[in-house]
Amino acid sequence: MLIEMELKGLVVDPITKAPVIMLEEVDGKKTLSIWIGVLEASSIAAELENLKFSRPMTHDLVKEAFSKTGISMRRIEISDLKDNIFYATIFVEQGGTEVKLDARPSDAIALALRMKAEIFVESTVVERAKSVTTNEKNLASKEDKTGKWSEILKDLSPDSFGKYKM
């Protein structure tokens, strides 16, 4: 059974210092925490803070590509949890045909926020995640999400992301 959820916060795990997405059931009390990467968290935080950059971020580029090619994004589903790895599917539609795209939950959520798409989580994923989530009680409060991420993003420079050899 699918549970409709919404993003309630983006926080930092005080122990691992990793960003965590906090999802909450729309008409209920179920929650889901997903640890994500810093770059994905930056993209989500930028959308939450309504920050605009001189050049498009990857998720903004995908949104623009969808828009220009007549693709609409209907919903995302976080559908599985295997070996502590979450799996998501993005459901898009073009010309009346629905297409499913495999995605990481953080990318799917970043796009869903930009495209105002619904977020669903399979109920079995929520139940299984409870058994692997050990740090949830230690997370920073939801109120910290805007100030902390806004400060981090303001101070980012291109060098903050490291350099990769080609």
C-alpha cells in the first residue's frame, strides 16, 4: 500500500554529519528518514529556500528539459529498501504515455519539489526503515533546516565541491 508523504525537513545527523530527509505522512503520523549525500541535500535546500543561481543545477536542468519536451511529472514512489539502500521510481507522462524512471530517492524528491509532484512511499518501506533508523531521536529539529542550510549554501564556493580528474 502506498502512503502519501511530504517533505517536513532537511536536517543534519549530529553524529555522522550527514544530511537527512525527513518525510511525514500527509494524513497520519508515519515518518521516514533517509540519509542522503551533500550535493543532493544542497539541491533540495536550494529549492526549499527558493535560491536561484546564475547557472542551472542538475535538477533544474532536468525540470527545464521535461518542460520543453512536454513531459510532466506525476509522482514519485519510494518503493523498496534493500541492504539499507532506498529505491525510488519517478513517474512521468508524455503524450498520454506513462514512463517509469529508476532514481535515487534524493534525486526523485529534488525533482518532485521543483515540479510539484506527489511523493509516495510503500508502507513496507516505512516499516522496514524503522528497524534500521537508530539516530532519528538525535537529529536536529525541523526548525533548524532553513537557517543552517541557508548559511551553508551562501558560503559555498566552487572549490567546496572538490576537484575530479578527467
